[in-house]
Amino acid sequence: MGVVWRADDERGREVAIKVLRSHIAHDEGARARLRREVSTLARVKHPQVAAVIDADVDGPAPYVVTDYVPGRPLDVVIEEQGPLGREALLRLARGLAGALQAIHGLGIVHRDLKPGNVLLVGEGERLEPVVIDFGIAQVADDVRLTSTGLVMGTPGYLSPELVDGGEITEATDWWGWAACLAYAASGQPPFGRGPMTVVLDRVVRGRVQLNGVDPELAPLLATALSPRPSWRPSAEEVLAAVELYARGQDVTGALPRLSQEDPAHHATAARTPPR
């Protein structure tokens, strides 16, 4: 949709300038998404979320200026270096969770949490995530983006309800959180690769592949990637499970729904390859 430039502002501060490409600047839908990103980011104040500094979404070359984040996308880091180690994975889990809590506290759902929208800042195991790109974010009770047939995002990181046109809630972002963690932990997309229709079918059927994920963490991710939002753990349960994992304890102790609602799915999801 746009191109991002690195620049210095009048005070010498490094910033990122996202400019709509000229051939789509006339598209009111693209402008609306940029406008939504500006209005959303202006409300969020959190170290794990890139802050908006300035914007002009109505001029001939619409743009938004945000803090420059000196990091690389999660997908690039994993492609080049392989899966994250335990300490870096915990930092990712906690950092993304903190960002989501800040976003959700304002009644906003990001809708498009994926490795390409997470920048990692730091070196080695001391990597901190920063969430970017709120172009299709929405206020939780805003129904304008939930029209049937509207599917925007990356296959394999679109939640089942986004694919099917279902209700978008905070559970949508926690599904994205789990998809990012699964990728970072294994180096593989949690719903495999292939044609878009095949990957999306795996998503809506819950055919998640967690081979390569630490078996101690897999039950949490399998539950959080359930196709039905009601089967997924709450934010509090996710955070409690992450801390159990950090201590080397059984994460299922924080996941009562694992044994209450769909035990067969969750017992097999971590080891059943997608078809």
C-alpha cells in the first residue's frame, strides 16, 4: 500500500515516513486505512508500539510519520537466524502481550498481528518487539470493517473469524499473538505453506502445525490458535501460562479450558501436520 522512508526531522530525530504509493493515493479506501492508522496510533502510548508523530492523510501525497524503530521484522530475523532461543522467545511473548494489553485497553483491535508487523530491537537473546502497521485496526465496536468478503492480510496469519467474516474481538489479536510465537519458536508458519485457499482452509479448520515448537509451550499455542474464539484462553490465562513456561512449569495449569471444551483438538493439534 505504501513505501516507508527513514528520515531526520527538524530536531535531528530519526523518524519513519510512510507514504501512499502514487498510483493508489487517489484510492479513498487506501486513504481511509491510513487515516485509521493515524487515529489509532495517536491514542496508543506504549514502548512496544511505534508512536505517531505527524501525518497528512488529505494532501496529494498522504503520509504518516512515526518514531523510527531501529529493528528488523520478525520474519526477516527468523529467516536469517532461525528460531528464537528460550529467553528471546519469552521477551517476544511478554512484549507482544504488553502491547496488546495497551491496545485493547483503548478498545482497539489490531487485526493484523503477524511477523512482518513486529520489529525486533536489540541483539542476541535481548530482543524487544515493537508492533507496527495499524492500517486495518479498528475500534472494537466499529462494524465498518467487518463486511462479508473483506479479507485483508497475510494468509496463515489471518484469524479464522477474519477469514469467515465473523465477529472481531480481542481474541482475534491473541490468536495473532500465538501465530507469531509459533513461527518464532519453530521457524515455520503455523499453518504451513501453499496456495492461499489451502492455507486459509487449514486456518478455519484449526489444522495447526507446531512441530519444532518446545513441547512445554505447544499446549498454550495450540489452544490460543483454536478456530473458535470461545476455545482460546483469555488474556489473563495467556499471561499466567507464559509465566509458568518461564519457570519451567506445566502451562496447562493456567488453561482450564484445555480440559473443559475441546480436549481432542488440543491434544492432537501440536503434532498433526496440516493437510
